[in-house]
Amino acid sequence: MHGAGRSVDRVFAALGDAGRRSLVEAVATRGSATATELAAERPVTRQAVAKQLSALEQAGLLRATRAGRETRYEMTPAPLEEAVEWMFSVGAAWDERLESLRRSLARYGKSRSIRQPPDSSRS
């Protein structure tokens, strides 16, 4: 799990920035894109987009392929799948804990309706 844990950490760190999330969505929608194409749609420089794309590539979310002078970026879904699996496992554990709490509260509520403790406000 250590390898997968580091991968999930990189994915969340990369997706922690709204600009990078936007780039992931754009590349996923297009299938592939260059920094120049993506920068044309944003109020930032091509260099800023290229830097963000590089961070996404380092996190494993994008794959870069050189074609002449251009670098095209494509999604690599495996790291996202690992992150989703992690979120699902954590969510499932919380679901179990919350269900256990709900059952305990339901039992506590039933037992209180049967045997009410004396009211301490009456003296």
C-alpha cells in the first residue's frame, strides 16, 4: 500500500489546485491537448499552463508525448482510480462507524423510553 499511498498523495496534491483541476478536465474532454491550445482558453501564459501540466504529469495524471516541437498531453486514469478506491475504502469505514452509532443511539433511545431516570429537577 505504500506505493499506492504515495501515488494517492501525489494525485491529491496535484488536484488541490483549481487551475490544475481545470486542466485535467480540459484534457479529459479533448482527449489530448498542448500547452498552447490550453493556454489559448485561459487568462494565463503558455508557460504557466506548461508548468501546471508538468505537475500533473509528475503526479501521473497526464502522459506527455513529444510530436516534433509540440508536447501533447493525455489523461492516464490509473492514478485517479487509485484515489477513488482510497476514498471509497475510507468512506466505507465511516459508513460502518456511522451505522454502528445509529444502532447504538436507537438502542439507547429505546432503553430510555422504558426506564426513565429520576428527574433531578424535582426536589
